[in-house]
Amino acid sequence: MNSLHPIFELMDLPDLAEDIGRNIRLLRAAKAWRQEDLSRASGASLQAIKNLEGGGNVELITFLRVTKALGIGRAMWEACKPVPETLDELERVEHARSESARVRRRRG
């Protein structure tokens, strides 16, 4: 299940975080937004925006708020969807999906 760009496999996590932060900064610049504008649009703190763009640690929910504000939230969601390449992988995904649905029904 690996359709990522080959360079991704060569990057360590700090380099990947730095590259993602740079891309977030470029997306923000393309909108002619300042960091304060992105903070306001996403509901994330200014410090969180600075951390994200600098490749630092941020909470997942902050990252998702920022991607949604920049208009790439759906792409992030799609990128995280499983794409099984074998029947075994498909069966495991379907099993996990049914288990998840069963747990949600029990809670509700």
C-alpha cells in the first residue's frame, strides 16, 4: 500500500516535518496571508502556525485545522484513506471498518 513519492522514503521525520512546514508556508503565501491571517482562519494559535511552518511539533487537530483553512483538508483526508493492493489487505481493511462501525453503534 505504498504509492508515496520515492523521496518520502528517504526523508527522516524532522526533514519531513520541515518540508511539510515549508509547503504550508508556500500555500499561505499563495493566498497572500500573513501567519496571523492563517491563525485567525484556522483557529490555531499564532505560535502553533510558527511551529508548524518551522517543522516543529503541533497537535494533529491543529494541522488539520490549518490544512482545512488552506483548502487542502479534503486532500489530506483522501491521502489517509486506505488503498488495499492485495485481497489480504482489503479483507483487513474491511474487518477494521466493520469493527469500527460496531463500536460506534454500541456507544450511540
